[in-house]
Amino acid sequence: MATRLHFDENDLLNCRFAISPLWEAAEAVQMLKRPDRQAYQRPWLRRNRGTVTTLELTPLWLLMPECGPTPGWLCPPLNSMAATFEEEIAAVRATDPDIAREDALHSLSATPGALDAARDRAWLKNPARMIRQLTDLLEKVWHHLIEPDWPQLRALLEADISFHLRRLAENGLGGLFSEISSNCVWHAGTLTVEARIEYERHLHGQGLVLMPSVFIWPQVIGAFKPPGQPTLAYPARGIVDLWDPAQRTPDNLTRLLGRGRAAVLAALDAPDTTASLAKRLKLAPSSVSSHLTVLREAGLLTARRYGRHVMYEQTSLGGALTAGG
């Protein structure tokens, strides 16, 4: 099955990137239910195993069927790239109860036994209560599981956007979609996305929001139905070493540059910030900053400002050194 999004010239002008703290919280909950999505999250899972148990996520899982839609109101489409979790969860709390009940019924029907469980919780008779309970639980997920790591997560997501903006300039929008995921195919103004449901939409100038996610791998997930802003979430680059950044630093590189400097250079196969590198490598930020300065002056790194952050990345020479070329 597939979703087909038809673009006109105005849609091409209105595509943009965004980051959503709320989507990351919701996708982390989804991932916890799906062992097939946990390959790159095992260090994070081990660290948070006790917290996950105390949160009791079953109410959210009821509305996250494996072969059906999650209610759109749980993760509303983004209106601002700079939205905070507090702003996003406030939008969820303000959901019309009648809309929430209708969407929840659709999701619950996709999982055997879920409707009975929802009736036991009196959700369908009192959807306002359902909204309140689920938003309270999402807030707990955010504060206990996501917020402590958010600076590191956000740095990785911003690095992904920085990389893909450069690729967009080099290859255009059609080339970008295929790089984001093999589940996306662009042809003659139509984006076809492998999906759980068959769906088709003409965007009529709204464009598409592209949103990297840490917890969504290996899927892409979309919120495409009106009236919301069409949104496509995809796996961010760099998640392989996010939680367990054991650096594959070549011995000859260590002998040439020293252990700390070589580790910093090897870690920058994807763009990153000073603070995030320091946390990943368990080095003092001042030491990382000193190494970055030397490596940049040697022509092994580039530095670009992205929003409030400076992102560092290997040059072709730096990449050749870390690859042993």
C-alpha cells in the first residue's frame, strides 16, 4: 500500500524542515512496543528500563496499532519549527473531544481487544477524560525519557537538517526524497510513500514538512490528511552511534593526531556540535573545543552556523584520513 502526494509549483516552494519534541516522545513510545524498531536504541533502552516500567504505557499503546493509524490529534502537524514541547502538548490538550473520540475509535478498531480495553477506561463515553489522561502520560514520557537527552537529540536532528539542506542544493527535491528513505519515490511531481494505508492527496500549495526523527527507524511516517499541514517523518542520520558512540578510530590516525583529536575527527562523520560531541565522547567541552579549533585550522573540518549552534563536519581530507585513504 502507498500514499501518493501530488505537488504543484507552489508546493515545491513551500517544502521545509522541522523538529518536534512531541513527535519524538510519541515515537519513543511506539518504539518501546516494537522490538523490530529497537536495533539502534538498546543502550537507551537499558538505561531507561526501570523508568519505562513505572510509566505504564499501555493506554498510549492502545491507540498505536501496528497495522493502523495513530490518531492525528496525538501528534498534530507542526505550525512552527521552533515549537516547544509545552506548546505542542497544549495543542493536544485543546483537541475537540468529538474529533478525539472519532479518531480513537478508528485506531482502536485496528487492534483486536483494544475497543474493550478502551470501554473499560470509559474513553469512548468521556473523550475529554481520554484526552486528559493521555496528555498527562505524554508529559511524563517527555520529562522522564526524552527531556534529559533532548540537547543531544536536538543536535543530531539539526545536523540531519543541515546535511539535507546541502543535499537539496546539490540534487534538488526529487533527489532528496530518495536519500531520505528508500520508501519514498519521486516521479513527475508525485511523491509515493510506502505506507500502511492507501491514500492520495493533492497538496494545493501547502507544501510538505520534512521532519527527522531519532526513534522512527526504519520506517517513514506521515500525517497527510486535511486540514493539517502535510508532514513526513523519517529516520535521522547518525542514530547508529547516538547512544553507544564507540569510535572506530584508526590506529594510524591516533598515532598521527593523538587519541583525543583523532576521536573528535572520527566522530564527525555526521555534523555535530561541541556540546553534543563532549557528551558522546565523555570529554570536557573545553578539550573538545580546543581539538575542533586545531582540526579546522588544519583543513580537516568545516564549521557552519545553524540557528543557535555551530555544526562541525569532516572535509573531504578529514574523511579520507578517517577512512584510511
